[in-house]
Amino acid sequence: MSIKEFFSQFIRYLFFTLSFAGEFTLAVFFLVFKYHSFNSAEIFYGYTLPFGWSLAIVSIFIGIGSFLFVLYAFLLPEDKKKGYFAENKNVRNLGLLTVFLVFVQIILVALTLFFYSPLARSVSYAYVLIILFSCMTPFMLYYIANFETEKLFSLSKDTPLRIKLTTIWLLFLTGAIQIFATEWTFLVVGLFILLSTFYIYFLSRYAIALTPIVLIIHFAFSVLMGVISLLRIDDMITDFAEGGVVLTEIQAILFTVFVLLVPAVISALLAQSLIRKWVLAWAREIQPVEEMEIHRYYEDDEEADEDEDLEE
């Protein structure tokens, strides 16, 4: 086994083991956490709220999925050499379901923030959770992207690097943008990004053609919001203070730069990297369109004419 394969296998074991342990720990914490109401000074425990039970149940299912991934690593001996999972449809479906549940978990945390802060009066801890969950999805999809040798996914080994980077960025962005889920405009942009992520992962030729447009929309939207935030920095500080996050002016500026403007630049760079003829040609080559079959009626007519000629 090469060093690269050993490292890939070690990271796989470590990641899914930590995911399994972390999700079950979070399931307990979600039930015993104190949830601070935004509308009053009341404090509730998680087991008294639907949000607490919902978050706990989703965490348990994700933990089970991660445990099964670790178990498959020992049940599929050939796969241990590759550092990936075998060409097993059941494992792939398990992976896609687990990733979907992670997105559900992100959305549930974001929805909880409409009413309660699940960790403390400040919502900054909940934001950290959302970012951590967003980082999980690229790892999970990376290790389930090598099932079928005849069919490529956007994170497969033979896929161009720019498409891999775009997919990882979209996966992270889909989750991280839920930090602003209380604003409907961010929800709309997040929905477009989520759809684009889903289709580009399966290397749909239309997704590869439309993803640059989605990235440009995110770029324009983030730049616009960033400029407005910088021009109205005092209002931004006040809004965060009402949400329980106290920021200084320098912190607010840094937040705007790194949360809005830097991601906008990354989206712009990835968008221009995909606007290449060879990228679309590559997508067409791996997913050719089936040509329409000529109806046998015409062939039968031609054969009948030939038979009549011979008889004459």
C-alpha cells in the first residue's frame, strides 16, 4: 500500500469514526442544551422542545450512517486497499442519504435560530456548528464518488480539478449560507446553489453549463450585500447586537470581508475557470446524448420496394 492510499484510508477511518462519535454526542447535547428564547427571557431544555428532539433524531441517524461507513470499511476487504468504498450501490445510496440528512441538520439548526439560540444567548456557537456540518459533506461525497468505474462523479479521481474544487466549494457554501437563513434573500440564493450542487455532483452537462451563472449570481449578490454592509456598518452592528452577538467596528468590517467579499471572489474565480469549451466538451463526452432512432417503417418500405423490383 502506497503512502497516499494509507493516508486516504487513515483519514477515512478517522473522519467517519469522529463523525459517528460526534453526532451521538450532539444528539445527547441537543436534548439537554438550554435553549434561550429570542422573544422573552425564558430558558427551555431541549427535551421540552420539538426542535431539540428533531435535531437529536437527525444526529442519531447521521451517526448510524457514519458507523455503517466504518463497518463497511472492514466488510469490504478489496476496498481497504483503495482507500475508497467498493462499487456497491447500497453503500452509495447510504452515502447520499447521509449527506442529505446533514443538509437537513443544517437547515434545522438555521430554523431553530428563528426562535431559540440552542447553545447560549449568543448565536455564534450555532454558526460554528453550521460551518462544521458544511465541512462534513465534501468529505462524505468524496469517499462515495468512486463507486462505478464506468460512471464518473464530480469528485471522482478522473474528474478535472476545477470541477472538483467547484463542487467542494458549492457543498460548503450550501451549508454555510444557512447562517443567514433568517433573511429570505439568502434562502433563495442558497436554494439555487443547492440545486446546482446536486446536478454538478452527477456531472450533468446542463449543470456544468449553468453552474458558472449560479456562481456569478452569488458573486454579484455577495458583493452587493458586502458593500451595503460596509456603508451601513453601524446598522449591521446593531442588528448583530439584537441577535446576541456584540461586534466592534473592526470585527464587523472583518466579518463582512471574510464572510461576504472573500467568498464572492472565490465564486468568481471558479466561475471563470469553468467557462471553457473543453470543459463542456468533456461533459458531453462522458454523458453522450442518445441519438434518435430512425423508425423501422421507412426501412420496411425500402425493403418492400427492393423486393418488388426483384420480382419484376
